[in-house]
Amino acid sequence: RLAHLYLEARFTFPGLFSAATRPTNCQCTVENGGLGVAFAWPLTLTMLLFTLKKPLFKLLGGVKRFRYGDLEAEFGETVQQLEQQAQEAELPSTESIKTASQPERTSSLYRLAEISPRAAITEAWILVEDELYKASTRLRLDLPFRTPPIRIVQEMEKQQLIHYKLASTIDKLRRLRNTAAHEKDFDIKTDDVIDYINLSIRSGEAVSILVKAHTLVEWLYKLDENQFQNLLNNLLSPAEQDSITSPISRESFINDMRLFGKLDSVEKFLLQTYPDLFTGFNMKAAS
């Protein structure tokens, strides 16, 4: 395209590219009659830019569209990859987040996605940040106040408190959020933004579930063996107990209950059956 513009300029202004039109020395003064020569190059250049203005703007606009089109494709592709590995990252299902503790906030994010993709992505990422800050406190990670979220994830991974796939998902969500925050003229498909919102909510919920599971393991160690067996008998059928590797440890029990989606049942049973042991340990109050 640039070669085409060059040839068009040579055809339109042949004198501009002719050696005969250029002075052999730079002493173009009024005294030697070079005033016309002195103004020839600026005037010709101005005419050239005016004539080629539209083609040049069209060419640059195409480069710009390619850049943002490439960004849009990259964003959408990354979101789809995260969707595909959601099960490996142990994210809650999309259906389960519809009954999340903040349905109003979720609905507002969906509406915001249609108005301002950048703002919707930024607000969705804050949901993940909030859960990570809570995790840092409740897991007693001993990190400085307002430690960057990715540093919290790294510490959780170091202490084997988080699945590496979930850690990877959160890091990629963070990178996508940074792209949305810093890229000029950011404009992404609404469907991709909504997928990002759902992934953020599910990732935040996954962190919350991991924290609850870790806390419940600590609670179970307050029970003696008879109390622990009573818990198993009440929450698991004989067949379910047989399906868990024997002897059933507190960690394996909580992990299975997490996979079954029954952590709330464990918490409720402990608070109702052994209130003296867990006074002041309500999960929601601890959050």
C-alpha cells in the first residue's frame, strides 16, 4: 500500500522527484534569484500531504483496526480457554453462582457489560480481590496489609492451599483485567465480557470454598473420635462412608464434602450439635 502511495505521488508531482528541480547548493537567497527554489520544497511537501491525506489516514486506520481486532480476538480466546479448564480448576458451576450471596451485584455487572466493558471487567476482578484478601486473613498467611492479590495466590500455592489450575486461572483473569484497564479504546464483545464476569465470580467463590474447607478441617480437630464418627454417621450414608478411603481422615472427609457441595451442611451440623465448641466461630461472622 505504501509503494502504491509512492508511485501515486511521483505521478502527481513528477518535478518533486526530479534531480533537475533540486538546487546544487543551499544558497537559495533573494540575491541569487533562489527565492522560488527556497519555497519550493515546503510548498510541494504541503501539497503532497494535502493530496495524500485521505489515503494515509485510511491506511493508518486499517492498522489501528487490526490492532484492536487482534486484541479482541486474543481476549475472547483466553476467556474460552479458561472456560474449558474451569472443571480442572475446580470452579463452581455457572448455575451455582446464580444463587451467590450478592445476586444484585452480579446483575449490575451484567448490565454494566453492555454499557462499559472496561468498567465491568474491572469491577468483576474486584470480586476476586475481595475473596483473596479475606483468604489472606482467615488462613493467617502473615502477609503485609493490602498485599497484591497475585502475591496472596503465590503464597497459597506455596503452602499447598490452592490448586495450581485455580491459581493459573486467577492470574490470567488478572492479566485480562490489566489489559482492560490500560489499553486505549478498549472494546470487547459483550458475550466475552459476561464470560469474564462469570469466571471471576466462580473463581472468587472457589477461593471462598477453599478457605471454608481449611477452616472446617481445623474445627474437626476439636472433635474427639466419637464426635467425629457421629458427624460421619449423620452426614454420610453407609455407602458414602465406604466410598471414602479408610481410615477416614478429617482432611479427606472435608475434601469429599467440598466436592459433594456439602460444606455448608458440615458447618451447620457442627454449630447445632456442638455449640459450646464453636461459639464465636460462625463462618459468616469470621468473613
